[in-house]
Amino acid sequence: SPSNEAEPPSAYRPFTKAERIQQLNDIDKSITQLLQSAGLALKTLSASQSDSTQTPSARREAFENASNSYLKTLQKVDIGLKRQIYGLEESNIIPPEKAKRGRDGQDGSGMGGLRSAAAPAEPPSGESGMGRLDIGWLNSRSGRVGRDMEAELWDKAKVFLEDLERGNSN
């Protein structure tokens, strides 16, 4: 129709910082839901004497429901994280995926990702984030961020599973 052609395409509108933070908060809640679904699935599989009132078919159905919930939530988290990554790439905060890998698995240096053993690893420069300071490069050299996040998630999972074991599945 002619009225649609006269309008500029307004479908694309970048997310605001507040919207991005809300999306990350939703992903965080989904990860909590992932842990709950996994805990419930494991609980239905455990051969607990106190829960012998359930029939095997009821336990199987409960396991399937918890497993399906886990898989749906996992897919939701995966999609949400990919969208966040694409947003960071569009904002030039991190380099686009293709630029990082280059063609045929090369890292863009023409050396197929191999570096000279004598050459020290230098941080990448250019249009990859914070000017010459590439936060991702710094974090990858540290490993501390990942270890801290992993430890925090393991602690949350442990507390959650202990609560489930005690019957506090809130």
C-alpha cells in the first residue's frame, strides 16, 4: 500500500541502557529457574523412601515436566545471551564475531591463529571496544572473573539443592 511506502522503516530501534539491564536481569532470573528445574528433575530421579507414595508413572511425568522446563529455559537463556552479544557488537563494544575469527578459522593476522613463541601477546588495538583498551583481552588473561562467577553459581546451586532436600522448594 502507498501509505506504508511513504513511512521510513522504524522497526529497528536500539535498546536503551535500562532496557539492556532489564534484559540481563531477566536472563539472571531464568538461570535461577534453570537451577530449580534441574533440582526438581534430580529430586524426582532420587530414590527417596519418604516419597514412595508416587507411582513410577507419576515420577516419570514429573521428571519429564521438569526436564522440558529446563530445556525451554535453557533455550531462552541462550537466545537472550546471543541477543546481548549482538547488541554489544552493534554498539562496537566488542568486535563482530566474523572479524574475531577471520576467514577459514584464521584470527585475521594471516597466521591461522598461531603466534610466534618469542613474540609476547599484545592486546588487540583498533575499533574493538574501549579504544585501545580491550576489556575482553584483559579478562581473558586474568580468568578471575570466570572463576568468581562460577564459584558464585556453584554456591547458589548448593544452597538451592540443600533447600530442596530439606523440602523448602520456594
